[in-house]
Amino acid sequence: MTPSGRSAIAAAFSHLIMGSDVWVTSSVGTPLRRMTPCITQAVGPRARPVDQPSERTRGVLIVHEWGFPHPRLTAITQQARAEGWQVVHDCAHAFIYGLQLAKMGSTVAFSLPKLLPVANGGLLANGPGYDSGNVGAGTGRDRDWLTSLTEIGTIRSTGHVTHWQRLDLVVQAAGLGSLDRLGPGIIPQAYRLRVSKQFAASQSFTSQHIESAPPFYVGWLALPCHADLREDYWQAVEVAIRALP
């Protein structure tokens, strides 16, 4: 356990040579300059976060952003293995998927406030110095709280998927579509709506008090689909979508 998800990432890279580069890559293509400081500052104590590999690269942080597994995961991990880079998975938005990776021996950082109503707390699975490659290893007490977190994560994940599917029905009824199709094990933290006039679409949702991702992405906006949405949200979504240009 760690004080935060940020400190989990920092601990994972704590053994790197001072001044190394860490390649940071997002599953949804968020450029490094747009990523949360939680990520860049976590890498920062020993290494420099960069948006592409270089001769100084000694690690790679794969950010499974908004719950979507990185589409180039296999190619990146193969490259890292060939180059001898440390691979760390940021699964702050992808708890269930992160557990699957951890059980296969991957180094995974989790952020508990993304899953639970808590102010702080993080987890690091299979970090430097651990003998076991199995997230289930440890004392009985360790396994108990991990089992509890898994159960909670599964329950809340069901709400995410249900709300994503409900949004998709509303969007399709309006003749629009999503950038994604949910596959097995994908627990979305956002619904990526295809739009042609991005700024105007963002304004339409803002007028209904719906937060959408900043319009620096090209061709889509991200809408909330988390487990705690209320009925007035759905009414506002339908109004905003009907008003889209």
C-alpha cells in the first residue's frame, strides 16, 4: 500500500538511474503536455517524463486512461523487453484490468480514490524488491482486503458498463456513434462520442451542466458514464445531444 497512486508510480521507478527518461504513453492518445501533473510529477523525482523513446529511456509508463487498455500494449512491452526498460502500468482508471495484469506479473500502480470514496491511498503490485509476481501472494489479511477491493470494484464496474451502454443507446437513437466498442474486461470511465464540430458540441453539453473532456482531442468528446449518475443527468444528455450541430 502507498499514500497515493502518484507515490505508487514513483516507487515503481525508484530504482532508475537519476536523470533517466521515462516514456509516458496514453491509451487514448492524450499528449504528455495535457496529462495530469499526478503522472508527470510521479515520474519526476528520478526521471524525466517524455512523449517518445530516446537513447536515455530506461522505463515506460503505460497509462490505461479512462479504463481503456492501451491498443499498442503488446508492441510496447515487446520493445521494452528488447531494450531492457522497466514497464509500469498506470491503472488508476482501470482497476479490474490492472488486477489481471498484476496477476500475470506486471508492475501496476492503482489509485484508490478513483475506486472508493476516500481522499487518498494507492497500491503498487509487483514493484521493485518484491519476490512474488502474483498479486494474491502475501498474508491472509492482504488477501482479505484485496478480495474486498475486487468485489467493490466489480460492483462499481457493472454500473460503469451499464451506463456506457445506456449512453450508447441514446447516442445511436440520435444517429451518432461512439469511438469505442466494449470488449471483454473493458470497464470504461468515459463515453467517447464522435463529433464533427467539436467546440460547438462541447458548448452544447456545457449549457446542460455536463462536464466533457477538454476539446483538444480531435473528433470526439468524453462524457461521464461513472456508477453514480443520477436521472437528471440522462435528461440533460438527451437535450444536449438533440442540440448538437
